[in-house]
Amino acid sequence: MIRNTFCILNGIGEKLERRLWSGGILTWGDFIGNGPVDFISPGRKRLMDEYLEAHLEHLGTGDAAWFKDALRGTEHWRLFKIFREQTVCLDIETNGYQPGAGGYVTMVGLYDGYDYKCLIKGENLSAENLMKELSPYKCLVTFFGSSFDVPFLRRSLKGFELDIPHFDLCFGARKVGLKGGLKKLETEFGIQRDEETVGMDGYDAVILWNRVLKGNSRALELLVKYNREDTVNLWSLADTVYGMLRESTGIDRYLNSYRSFSREATGVLS
């Protein structure tokens, strides 16, 4: 999807992007190799060619961080498929207060499609450890994390920083008309939870943490299980939301039309 994305260019929105697609300019390579574009001045076209050549170079080296600022945050989802094997889902639990008012992160869950890891306060959770765990990854997936999880981590873990593209499923889901929180969407798409965690929410996570502080090991086990499901379930939801977002752009319709035209042209020529 990212190579079909022209809203990465200044002044090109989704409407003009679709106009380019309808004219057979479907990829960055098509744009660069194409002659004049009727709604783009020659001077501006040359600058856009240079921008896209730079984007291709960074994409070729796997430089995902380059696109963090090149793309609007709401369009980071377009990077998900190409960096899927280097993507990590993240979800935090807290003690129920805001940073600066006694609030802190109790645990951070990470899942990359294969392995789940949990960093727990008082055991292995620190800015240094979290950044080390995140360092191999090139794309982040959360649910409402751009507004809550990541800002909370920055405020409560001194020295924590993160500079990779961020696919926030909450806003991606809203863009395609899906409403509600993570648990509601899980139910809608048939993502099931363990019987022990069905119906649990953030308030329950706070209660469990308070029991952990009193030495209740069973409460810790249940809290980790809850966080694991919050984190792991983001992975399949990301695939679903990405597919819906891609479909909403119409790109596949243009690609299929172009392929059909190419087959017909080849048949005529033969």
C-alpha cells in the first residue's frame, strides 16, 4: 500500500490520490516515470519526483523511521503490511492515576505475532529495558495508544522515547466506521478471550494490581493474562482493520482495472 500512497506528497490528499490512480499512475515508479500531470505544474512535478525517489531509497533500506514524519499519523497504517514482520503490538496497565498525580505503569505487554513479553513494575520494567525490547521493531500497533499508552509511558518512565511509525487501531477503526472500544471490536470480529478474563476492563486491572502489592501472586497471574489478551488480540485486529482501510481507499479496484486493461491489450497485440 505504501508504494501506492501519494498523500505522502505535500498538497496531495485522498481525492487527488484517487485521481492519479484513475489515470493509471498507481505507484511511485509510475509517477516518476510519467510525463506531465495535468493538475501538477512541471516545477512542482520535478520536486515531487525527487521526494518520491528519496522515499523509494529509504523504503529500499527498510528505514521505517523516515516515514514517521513523512506521513500524517493517521496514515501510518499504510506501512503495516510492508513492515508486518517487524511490527510489535503494545498495551500498558496502570495503577489508575495520571502521571504527576501518583500514576505509574504497572506492566507493559509486547507481542510481535510470535512471542508475548511482559515487563512488570518492580521486576523488569524500566525505560532502558522497554526501549531495548522495542529496538528490533520498525512499526508499533496499539489501541488508542497514540493518545494514552505512549504519552503515559513518556511521562512516567523518565528517558523513554519512541520514534517509529504508529498504527493506532482505535482511529483506524473509526475511519472505516467501526465504533466502540477494543473489547467491543473483539466481539464483533469473533476474537475470543479466556473465561477468566471475559468482562474484565481497566478498572479490574487496577484492583488486581492493588492485590499484587499485598503479595497476591494469583492476582499477578490473572493481571498478566488480561494484559496478554489485550496485547495479543491487537495483532489479528490489525490485519482486519488494515484490510478495511485498504479497501476504503479503492486502490484494489484501480489495480484490478489496470490489470484487466493490460491483459486485454496483450490479447489484442498477440
